[in-house]
Amino acid sequence: MDGHGSHFTLELLKYCRSIGLHVVLRPPHTTHIVQGEDVVHFHNFKPEYHQAKMMRLSQNVLSGTARLTVSELLSIAKKPWERAFNLENCLKAWASIGVVPFNQCVYWDLLEAKAKRERTADRLELDPEMLTVRGMVGILFPDAARAPAPAKRKRDALNSSELWDLPGGATGDDVYRIVEAKTNAKKEQAERAKKKKEDSRQRKSDAWAELLSVGAAIVAKLVAAQHIPRLKVAQLKAILSFRAVEYSKSAKKAELVQLVCDTLKLPMLNPLPDFPSNLPDVTSTAPAGSAPAAAAAPDSGAPVGEASVAEEEGEEEEGEEEEEEEEDFE
């Protein structure tokens, strides 16, 4: 088989080993010379299929339809496919890549091609390397040839280039152990990511529940509008979240105070009663964004708006800024 990732999955290798089927991977980047389908079958199929497709399209254009449907494409491909993959072409393909009869004809053909390049280079007094694709690129695009190769991106997936030449082929013990270890590592990584996501979701849900609980408790104890400016920024945000009022994460304390005043509409009392004691404070940081459905405010089903409270990252710095702002405001 070629080096497609589906040809050496753990499930496939387990099944093949259980029934005694050996999988051998072809060397990377060689399917155009060692895969019979590329050498013979598709070589015959493609031109005949394209010709039949253009003829059908021409007929459709004359009848006023400049397109081909999927069913038409399949019907067009049927005969070229059957001719390309008939018994004669299958035997020809196997012979051309040295499978039946088994031989090293591909190897000798490659050696002959290399020797031909060298003879041509000697006759033209050229470096044989100049007759390769890399050499031609160096001549036509010298700047690109001199440019450093881009850094290879780290790959998490296995590549056939790491496995194809190990003893026993893809179903051998060496490849099986590598694939099994890689598969198990990916499963463990996926489980860790899932658990991390669930934990994060739970923390957010708990934080929102606390936020709304604090907001409800403060609203129940406030009786005068004059007390609102004395609340902390986190408490103001808790009130707005409880009442499902949208506010910007970057809103200053003065803006939050005004929003709370407009929302609660408390009276201006004179004489002013004492400031409520034992007001709860927000001990955790809820994530920015909308409140979870389970933590929606009891008097409104609308989600809390943009960036209700501080994000988890930078919590300490933002808390310090809020304290300074409260001092300035007071």
C-alpha cells in the first residue's frame, strides 16, 4: 500500500495481524513508479475519461445546459474505468512494477535513468545535478534555491517515511509498537483535553453561580441610592450580572455606578440610613461573556452581555487597578 495514514491505523493493523495478512508500505514519494494504478491504470483511464466528459459536455451545451450532473459524470466514467482496470491492464501493471513476475525491474530502470542523465551531462559538459528538478530550479530561480528551507512544522501524526522500511512491514512488531504507542498517547491527550475543558466549564459555572448569588444578596440589602457609590467594582458587576444588564469589561467605576443606579432606581433617602453591614463580596472570578443557562438571573432569562467580569488571566492585576480606581472615585 501507499503511505496514506489510513493504511497503518492501529485498528487496521490489529485486524490484519489477527487474520495473518501482511501490509507492506511503499517507499515515500515513489507511487508514480512502484504503484500499478499510477503506472498503468490511471494513465489509461484519465485521457479516455476526459475525452468522454468533453463530448458529453458539448452535447449538453448544444441542448442549452452548460454543466454535468453527478450521475452523468458517473455514467461517463463507467466504461473508461472498466477498460482501464480490465484483466489485461492489471497483469500489465503488475509486470511493469515487478510484482508478477517478481523482479527488480523498477530498480534497474532507475539506475538506467541515472546513467542516461550522466551520459547526457557528459556530452553537454554539464553537471548531472543540473538535469534534475532541483538543479533546474536552481538555474531558473536562483534566489529561491538559495533561500533557507522553512522550519518543519512539528507533526503529531505518524508519517509513512518513519515506518515503511522497518522489519516486518506495517504489520511487523516494530511498526505495531510504534503505532500502538502513538495511538494511546493521542487518546490520553484527548482525555486530558476533555477533562480540562470540563473542569474549566465547571469553574465558570461555579463562578457565575457565586456572582449571581452575591448580586442577589446585595440588591436585597440596598435601600438608598447614596450607598451605591460605596460598593466595590466587583459588587457592582455582580448586581448588573444578577439583573442581566450589559456592560463593557473596560467600564470605569463611575459608569458601573450609573448603570446600577439606573437599574435599581433606589430612592435618595434623608436622613441617610447606615451603610448595610456584612455585604458579600465576590471571591472568584467569573469568565467574560454570557452567563451559563443554569446560572441565569431569576428575574430575567436574558444572558449577561459583553465581558461581564474580569477574565481569569490577569485577575490579580485587574483587581489592583479596581482598588486604585475605587480610591480615586471616593
